Amino acid sequence: MAPDVLTPPLIAIYNRSMGSEEDQLAKVANDKELVARMISDDDDAWEIFVERYTDWVLYKSKEWCIEHCQYSAGTYSCGLLSLKLQRKGKHIFSDQPECDEGLDTYIWIFERLKSKVKKYSGKNNCLLSTFVWTILNSRELHIDWLRWKYGRAF
């Protein structure tokens, strides 16, 4: 609902940016259907989910891996960069070996999302994208990743 302090032109802009309540409900319903299909092991639904959120997961994987990369710059090319370029129809040509640790992180994050997305209910008209974004940026997921990468003692 728009705050009372907005003037009519600002209310119109606010409503356009938020979309109608019916639009929001339809998006939530579509998201819930996608999650239900994922839970029932529908490969097409999982593919849609991965395609929709790959850029976010690539970003988070790169953010974490840069912080914890064991290789000095110039000794290995990053597998995450290769995947990102492939998604844009480009290729990286390098004589350097490719580091797969980032791709391992990418896969690990999607495995975690697959298990956590089962809890998505659309409560309060929350979109699946908001749910996923919250998980990706949670401290708990980062700590789980550190434990996965370095062991439980981390």
C-alpha cells in the first residue's frame, strides 16, 4: 500500500513500479507452482530455476572464491569466468589451466538452494526471487560454505 505522503503523480509511479496486487499474486502463484514441480523432481522446472538464478549464483560464487582463492593471479584461469562468458556466447582462450573450485562452489550453492527452496510458501506475497536473494545473502549460507570448503572446524 502506498504511503499517505505521496502525491497522486508519485502514487502512480509507485503503483507502476510495484505492479498491481493481482500481478503480484499471479507471480507468487507461478513461483509456488515452479517450486512444487521442483519438489516432485521435474527436470524442466529445475532447469528453469537454474537458468533464472544462475547469474546471482555466479556472482556469489565469485565473491566468495575471490576472498579464498589459493592461487595467485595469472597461474590459473577461473572456471566461473569461463561459464559467465559461455552464457554470453563468448569463450576464453588461455594456455593456463582452469581452476574448478569456483564451479564446485556454484554447484554447492545450487544444491543448497534446491534443499532450501522446499520451504518457500509465498507467505506475505513474497516472490521466489526475494526468497532466493535472501538465502544467497545470508550469513548462514556463507558459514555453511566455509565449513564445506575448510571442514567443520572452521
